[in-house]
Amino acid sequence: MLRRVSTAVSLVAAAVLALAGCTPAEPAGAKTIKVAYQKTDSFTALDTVFQDAKKEFEAANQGVTVELQPIQANDDDYGTKLALALRSPSTAPDVFYEDTFKVRSDVDAGYLLNLDSRLKAWEDWGKFDAGAKEAGKADDGGTYAVPLGTDTRTIWYNKKVFQAAGIGLPWRPANWQDILDTARKIKASNPAVIPFNMYAGKGTGEGTVMQGFYELLYGTGAGLYDQDSKKWVVGSAGFKDSLTFLQTLYRENLAVAPADALDPNVWKKVFGDWFPQAKLGATVEGSYAPSFWQKGGSYEWPAYAQDMGVAPFPTQNGGAPGAVSMSGGWTLAVGSETKQPDLAFKFLTTALNEKNSLSFTVASSQIAVRTDVAADPGYQSANPFVKDVSGLVAVTRYRPATSDYPRISAAVQEATEAVITGTKTPEQAAADYDTAVAGIVGGDKTIRK
């Protein structure tokens, strides 16, 4: 979620230490599969699955060792470390955890192995949702990664805070004005409570756009990228309207203080402090939120099932489709430089079999991408909000999966930061964004809409 550009040098060193082949030479005939993935204090579900898959795989494949290489980093820093490792055959892992929006750019860079022929022979592939399969495809139509799960974005709200402010439940805002009116009512009821959090600024990185700005932008009817012309949208009234909403939220002190918004770890306060202690009215967050609060989560909070509610994020004026969501998700891929492609793919299928997929999906509060997992009673009863957040798949959007996207995202983050800190008006920030986009992709790759 978070990015620290200033740590680039340390990331290089960390990537080399974490992923370089530092182990002694293998005995003759021995084979090793290196698996790189993300692990943090608040995200251990994948590590647990890989530990189980390692035991299962090694027991079934004598003479093969699975070397797990967990990378302790947030989303953005993990992507940086992985990219550094993939640049050299000596450090490239055989199997790795890959963000969906980086699949196409990493395929273009030659880092991912085409899996088409192997997937045809894997009988479980037919159990994966057709829409989810698209996340692993590249521009050439080939499949290079297999989805682990997906997610949606919604408004999570604290029922106790809303009830104390006299707001009727269940709450479902019809438009942006309803959100502002509710936030103002909470502020008037208890000035010590943060009414409505929306991430903004560069500190929270991709979280700023996925859990905030894009819900606003797509809710205006505007977009980031024009699929028909394959060009980036500039000069959008919806872009300015979205920044204006953020400006109002922060200027009226209806959101967190700008200093908190720019803190890369503000999400920890959201999940671990403000919601459990009824200090926050609502926030825009992912469907995975219960994974932090459920048993075994980073911020166990047994009462979350009773105290929390969810509401779809509305369109600007309540028009069709009535609600907006964003989806991302992660995949497993096989490195193009692997010396053991068949074994690497076999480990991937072990990690993503029905048992392990169910374990990961439930532990991380993901939305299932396998039909058998989606039908499992354990998944359906994993938390009280599974049905609500899964229903948003019908209105969800995905980020443009182009090699230019990460820089475009950074420009959006800069625009939101300028507005919430008051250094620029929405009009100025939007104009600067348009200039930045043209500089990134070229003026001929932009379209005014």
C-alpha cells in the first residue's frame, strides 16, 4: 500500500540479501524451487499457506527442496524488491507472488513464463472463475499468472458511532452529499471522533487511489484510461470534482488530519485503534478488512461482527449503476528464468489447490476465485460480510494494467496530496496532473474527455 522512494538504495541491498543464491551448492541430483512472496506483521496468511504447501510438495517430490523467501515489506516496497530480483537469473525466484496490475508490464519485461500449455493439463483450472482468469493474461492473450483471490472496496462504518450521532441503521448513502451530511452530523455530535476517512497523499501509495480516489472518479462517470482509444484521459471534469470532494472532506476537518493522512502507517490506526475504540465513523477500505479483526488477525477484535457495518460507495449524484467499487488482487507466477519450469508450476498448483486456496481465502478475507472454494460452507461463513462485499463484484472496476500505470498512479497521489494540504486548488492540481500524464506517456497518448 505504501511507498518510500527514499529507501531505494536499501531496497537494492535487501533484495540481494533476501533473494540471492547464498546457500551452499546443492548435492548432485538435488533440486531447489525458490519461492518469493510478501510477509508482514499484519499479512501472514500467504506464509502459512506456503509453509503447508512446502511440506505437501516435498513429501510428494523426493529430492526436491522448496526454499521459501518471504520479503518483509509493504506492497510498494515488495514490488520494488521483487523487480530488482527478477532482473538477474541468479536472483530471480522460480515462483513468486505477483500483483495483478504488474502482470502485463512484467510480461513485457520478459520476467514471467507463459503457462498456457501447462494450464491446459491442470484439471483444476476449469474451477477458476472466468473473470478472475483475465487478471493473469497479457496483451498477447496468453496466461502468465494464476489468481489467488480478489477483493472489492466498500465503506466500513462503526455502528456505535453512527447510533450516537442519531444516524439510522443500516446506513446506505445515495450520493456524495449523503456522505458529507453524515460526516457533518457525526462531527457535530462528537468533535473527538473522526467522521469519515479517505486515504489521500503519497504516503499511503496505492491505497490512496484504490481505497479512495478511484471510487470518486469512477462515480462521476469519468475514467482514468480510455480503453477504446488506448489513451489516458486528461481535462476531466470528474477528476476535478473528485479532488473537490477530498478538499471539502479535509478542509472541514471531516477526515483525519493531513499529517495523519500522509503517514504511511495510518491504516494501522484505522484498524487497530480508531475503529475498535469507536474513534472513527467510517472509512473506504477493502473487503479484506475483517482479516485484521478476526481471530488470529493483527488487531483481534471479537466485537467487530456486531459493531461494524458495510455500505456500497455511491456514485456522485446517485445515478446508475448506483455504487462503485475497485478490485485488485494477487497472483502466483513462474519466473521465465527458472531451470525447473515443470516443478515450479507443480508447486504453484499445490499452493493453489482447493485445500490451500480455501485456507488462504478465509484467513485473508479474500473473495474466492475458485468455484469450489466459493461454494464451501467454511468460506460462506468466514465472516458476516462475505455476501455484501462479494456482491460488489457486479459494479467493480480494475486498474489499467499497462506499464505506464505505476507512474500515472503516483501522479494521482501527488494531486490528492496537494489538495488535502492546501498547497493547490483542485483546478491547479488537476492541471498539473494533466501535464504530468502527457510527460509520462506523450501528448499523443492522451485524450480529453
